[in-house]
Amino acid sequence: MIEHRAYALELELRAEGDGRTICGIVVPYNVEQRINQNLVEVFRPGAFAAVTRAAHRVKLLVSHDQAALPIGRATNLTETDAGLYGEFRVSKTDRGDQILELVRDQALDQFSVGFAPLKDKRTATGVVERIKAHLAEVSLVTFGAYGHNAVVTAVRDENAGRPNLEAARAMLDELRQK
């Protein structure tokens, strides 16, 4: 059975790239989160270690809609101390362009993952520790389960790294006046 968990993101534009890569923590580690009345869970470091070797197989969806075509795919999944870090290439399609604009506007501002638990452990306090899980997909969603603990750190924008001649001239003028 595939389960879904969602995470918030904050957005920053970066100078490198072509503007079609979304980056950030997809699943935070060591953060206890109440999912519903009966479930508090925490993902432990290494829970998704196996998927990092086959990142290209993880698709990027919108709202877990498996009936719609994916909007992209993972290009990098890396285990970090903070959690599972991901980079996702958004395909150059009308829908991909629409979704990127919503992400840039922070209208779609959270991640959610579809996963299958492979190995869990329950603590004495009843918290379910996710030790090992299969990452089925990552989605961009409106509301997420983990709030601000899983954040998009960047959308790599092709124009952000190009010099703005007007801004450069204004800065030079300002320096000359001092």
C-alpha cells in the first residue's frame, strides 16, 4: 500500500541552471509529526538510501494524480543529515510551465511523498519510526503533513545568473558618486 506525506517548501531563485529544476528537502529526518489521531511518525536517516541509486525512476507528480502524466522526474536524490534532498527536472510542457509558475509564486508550496513502508519500529511512546521505505513518487501539493521541515531551497533560473546591465550601471554610478 502506498502512503502519502506532504511537506512545506520555501523558495529561492538561484543563478545556475535553466529554470526547470526544483530543489529541496523532500522528507525531513528525525522530525516527529502527527499524521492523524492514531499516527505519529518519524523518518530516520537512511530510510530512503536505496532510492538514491535510481533517482531517475522517481517521478514528479502534482497532488499524487497518477492518472495525469508526470510533470517531471528526479535527477538527484541524496541522503543528508536534514533529510532526503531531491532535485527534480520539470518537463518543458504547457502543464510543466504552469506548475513552475505556481511554484515560483508559492501557490504550490509543499512537497508530498508517496511511499511504501518496508521496515518500521514502534517506540515505547507509540511513535512509528520509518526505518526503511520505498519512495514511489514525489508530488507538489497545496497542503502538506510536515509543514516547514521539508523545504524547496531553489528553482534554478536561467535568467538570474545573467548580468543586468541597467542594474550594473546604476551600481557603478552610485559607487562613483561616493
